[in-house]
Amino acid sequence: MSQAARPAIISVEHVCKSVTDSTGTLDILRDIDFTLAERETAAIVGASGSGKSTLLSIIAGLDTPTSGTVHLAGQDIFALNEDDRAALRAHKVGFVFQSFQLLGNLTALENVMLPLELAGRKDSRKAATDMLARVGLTTRLNHYPRVLSGGEQQRVALARAFVVQPAVLLADEPTGSLDFATGETIMELMFDLNRELGTTLVLVTHDRGIAARCVHRITIEAGRVVDS
């Protein structure tokens, strides 16, 4: 299917986000509006404090906009209640964070098996083992996060995110805690898996090189999209 014919997987519609405290109202996001098709890659870029991570959280339904909405895989996620949004995330969305977010009391294999087990998959051990092999960690299945390097932990996080074959992968500064060479390896894996599994990839990054590899660059300044 050509790119033009691919259906939209993410539609951000006039999203605004404001917070109010004793000092007044701060507008974090102002009328954000864009659409991404299936299998596309997009980098959200901008200065620190521009609202990038807030936008990513709203796309995931982890944060709520002050106004506007997001359609994810055809669902208006803010028309759903919190439990239904969580169920949609479990089936459609994978996450990769700068800080890895692995469970320290679980091995690499158990961390990757967890979302499969929560989804009731009977083949969770085999699927997790296969995905860890795909990211080059066959010999580290039974190791705990504390004995894995940063790059290895991020590979586990990638395996955990992709093992459910999500429609969308959201990544927040996925190489921010890694050295350059390790970060390059992680990004190669992420783009390879994006192509192999047909997952739409949306990532927040300060790295111009990473952003340049994405089909779309959504630049945010002072809470507004200035190009996309």
C-alpha cells in the first residue's frame, strides 16, 4: 500500500494544554494539530520545556488536554474512560523511555514476558525469548537489570515494547542516557523493528541526526507546532 493510501493511525486535533497555579495560567500546548499514517516515523523536536513530552503523554492518553482530542487507531481516546484508555494502550501502544523503566525484581526475560502475560498470551515465554534474540540478548535472558549495561537495558525495553507488536511506539529521548555509539545501535534497532513490524514510530528527541531519519519532524516552539 502506498504511503498516501495508508489510513491515519494518530490524529491530534486542536490539542491545547494549560495548567493553573497561584502564579497564574501557563499554556504548555497551543492548538496542536497533525495526522500520522500507519508505518510512518515522526520526531517531535524543540527546546527543553517546549511541551514535547507533554504532547507524547497526551497522544498516549496518559495526560489529558485542556481542549482538543486525539484519535488513536480510530478511537477518540478522550471519549473513553480511564480503564478503556488503559486497555487501548495495552493492545495498541508500546513505550520506550530514557530511564528504561524496567522492573528491577524481574529478569530480562520476565520483563519482556510481562505485557504478554497481562494480555493473556499463552506463548509469552517463547515470544519474549524470540524478541530478546532479535535485539541481541540471547545470552542475557536471566540477568536482572542491575547487572545489565545501559545499552542492554534499553534493548530489553525495546524488546518489551515491540513484543506485543503495537500499532504505535512512543519513545521519549530513547538514547538520552546512552553514549553515542550505543545510542546509534539502539536507534538502528528501533528503525529496523519499525520497518519489520509496521509500527508507527513517534519519538521525542534533541538529536538532530535522529530527527532527520524520520519522515516527519514536528517542531514545537512556545507550545505551538512551527513546522511538520
